[in-house]
Amino acid sequence: MEEDNSLEKSLAWLQDLVQGAIGQELETRALDGLRITHAQKGSIRCSFVVSNHASGVDGNWHVGAIATLMDVVGAVAVYSVAHCIIASVDFSISYYSTAKIHEQVEVDAKVMANKGRLTQVMVEVRRKGNGELLAVGKQWMASKNVTVSRINGCGGGHSI
């Protein structure tokens, strides 16, 4: 029987993204300062220090950088149970507050449902220390052992 190492693969993929070994510069900048603090199948917890790269001119953590971080950490949690991902098919985020440059936050992603080819993950971002909720996202991801190019004719997307 083949050993399931999807958690290890997903964590290695995340580390490669954070270090800029794979992916786009946008992701590397948005993830700069991310540290994994806990990981198990279907659940990933990270700490993050908001960097200059992830902030707007006002010194606040940019909502686009928050969304990128939530998307990536959510994908890692999904991959740990679904063994592959294709794309987000539904992604909604509610923003409640923001963080400033050099502020610490915690990111918690948990798989909520696995319906075969669709997996839902919920990602919460909280201020470290007082636990204030900054953002919550719910995301459905499609998973199947096919490439993105076979689905919609484009060659983009991530592969783990």
C-alpha cells in the first residue's frame, strides 16, 4: 500500500512558495514572513508578520495580500486531504479589520467539507495577542488528477 505523504508535500510546496523557489513574485511578496506553527491533515496554522511588501501606502496590510495568503494557506489544507487541487471555484472573504506593518497575525485554515471533487476550506486571520478577527474566508476548491490546461485550455495554475 502506498504511503500517504500529501501533508508533507503540501508543506514543502508552501515553504518553496514562501522562499520564492516556485510561484510568482506576487505570492512570494505576499507570503514573506509566513511561518508554519501547526499542521495536520486538513488543518494548517501559521503565524505571519506583515511585511512592507504586503502593505499599502497607508501602512495597512493590503487586502489583495491578505486574499493571496488566505488562498495559498487554504490550498495547503485542501491538498493535505484531497491529494491534488486544480482551482478555486468559489472564494469569499469578509474583512473586519486590518493590521499594520510589522504586526503579528495568526492564519488558521481548516477543511470543512470534502465532497469528492470539491473540498471546502475556511481560513481565519486573527490578530496575535488579542485574537481579534481580521478576516474570514470560505473557499471551495476543485480537485482531480487532471491539469488546468485540460480543463479550460490555459496553461496557468499551480501544481503541487
